[in-house]
Amino acid sequence: MDSTPTIVHCIQQACRDLGFKEPDDSLASSVIGLGIHDSLRRAVPWIEPTHFPKLTDRFRYHYLAKDHDDVEQLSQWLKENLTAQT
């Protein structure tokens, strides 16, 4: 399963939740492969850094709420991003 559309949607939804301008599909998809913090900083550079913890939380909420058929892919994503935080 290609997770790019899901990630793009979750970045955009997280921005909408917090009332921020959302990135277009091209910008949001350009960060695929980066860790969550780097991805959000690059996808929405106009947001003040103090807002990134809330944005990260909203992204995770939407990403984890998605119905994923491929449990292995979700496990890999979590492993990569949790490892990047430590």
C-alpha cells in the first residue's frame, strides 16, 4: 500500500484542525521519507516552531486513526519515527 496519499492527507488535516494554512499536495508529499518533525517543518515552514508539538500530535491522531490494511507498514512507520525521537 502506498502511504503517500495518507500522509499528505494527515498533514493537511492536522493544519486544518489547528487553523493553519495547509500545504498543497506537492509540498506535503515532498517530505515523504523524512522523520515526522523534519517532515512537518518542511511541509509547513510558515508555522511558528512553538506550534509544532500540537501539529505533530494532530498528525499522529489522524495517521493512527486511519484504517490500515497493512499492519507491517504502520509498524515500520512508527518504529522509524519513534526511533528518530530518541
